[in-house]
Amino acid sequence: MTGPLVFTLVTPAGDVRCRYLINAAGNGAADISHMAGAEEFQMVWRQGNIVVLDKEPRALMPLYPVPTPVSKGVIVTGTVHGNTVITATAAVREPGDTQTYASDVDALLSGARKLVPDLDTRRVVRAFAGGRPVIKGTNDFFIGQSAVVPGLFQAAGIQSPGVASAPAIAERMEQVLREAGVALRERADWDPIRRAPDDFDRAPLARKEELIESDPAWGQIVCRCETVPEAEIVAAIRRRPGAVSVEGVKRRCRAGMGRCQSGFCQSRVVRILARELGCDPSEVPLEDDGSWLVEGPLKGVR
């Protein structure tokens, strides 16, 4: 802090100065609070493994076992696109550990079979892991104004309910800011209505025909598992904020999220990204900078 109620955030894109700062940094919340000279607390990396199964021919409602003191237990649930998700283990591990463990995956599959005995757990298409941001010594959220540094507001220790509770947390934080005397004004250009992008796979036949008529690229299927056409990938890249990586495309329109996990479509997605971003395929990352998928040509141009 360089002055009364003024924070300076140093970023690769330049410094940003602000009077108020909301610390919603997940597993990095303790570091941000420390850097701001505010409350001192420690984060525990409570790692969880998750398994995704291929699409289920039946609809599965969320099924929960009896919870444990540190976890809701193994949960079996269906996604809006028809996959089955088995989640999640809870083990305290080294911060940043995103490795999947065979013992954890086995625990998930056996726990799922207890809830759904006839579930075919051989149809695993993806296993991954992440860390829940847990404040050491407590099992609760820390949402409120800092008692140490004026102008700093904490939203820490949200753990795994963060996605589901984000709208409620935002409303609570707005209330906290107003109670602290922060003048909040709605932007004049704010539009509360966001039109969902076209999902070709789930669109009615009439809408599919309309899209293909408007642009033949809607009929060029790139991801066969999820029925994602080229035009839908292009739309995901051009929207704001648009995709700039293979995983960014995947999260926006599910290209590569199906049974083969990008085995057939990844090279085509890379080519589309390179064309739309005006770069060479070797500059298209899987996710973060440095995660290049293409090193260079294997053979010279004839």
C-alpha cells in the first residue's frame, strides 16, 4: 500500500492502482492478505481427485452418501451434457499438487458403485485433481472487510462450494462494501441479459438447418464425440473474452471433451486457432504459455 486507501497491483501488463481491493485469490488468498499487511492465516491444500465417465444413457440425479467431518464423501452426479461425474476425494497434500492417484481413483469408483451398483465404472474418459482453498484451523468461509487494512475485503477459504455459492457470495460482498461506505454505481452500459451461444449438438433440427444455411462451417463437424462444428469453435475464439488456447476452446464449446479426449479433433482445433489468431500452429498453447503442442515440422516442405 503506497498511501491512504491506495493499493498498487504489479502485473506483467503494468501497474494497477485502486482504492479498494477484494481478495478472492483462492489458494493464494493467504499470500495476498500477507502482502497487503492484513490478516495472517494459512491455507491448507485439501486435494480432491475427480473422475468423469462417458455419457450415460439414463439421467442421473446427484446422489450423496453420509458426509464425513472433512468431506461430503463420494458423490455421483450427471452433467447437463449427459456425462457422469464421480467426485471427490479429500486428502491434505503439498500445495499445488494436481496429480491423480490410483488409490484415490479406486476409492471414487468403489464409492460410486455403492451408490449406483450397476454403474459401469469402466467407462472413464478423464481423471483430474485440484486443491480446495481451506483456511487452517477453520472450516468456514472468510467473507468481510479486513479488520487490519481499510479498503481490503476478504473472500477466502471458499473450498469446493465456490462455484455453486459464487452468486450468493457476490451479493454478500456487495452488501459488505455498501456497509463499509463504498459508493457503488451500476454501469450505464450494463446489460443484465446474456444470450447463450449456440450449442449445435443440443440445438433443435430446425435451428441446425438455419445455422448451416447462414454459414456452411456450421455443418463442418470438427469434434465428432460432442458434435462441435468449425463455426462453433470460431465463435468461441471470437467472443469476448475469447479462447486463445486448446483448453480455452474446450471449456467454451466442449470440443475435445468427449470419449476420445481430443484424440481426433485436437490437430484441427490447433489449426483453427492459428488461423483465427494469426499465428503459427507452433505458437498455439494447450493452456498456459509454454504448453506448446507443436514443436515444428517433422519433414521439410517438398
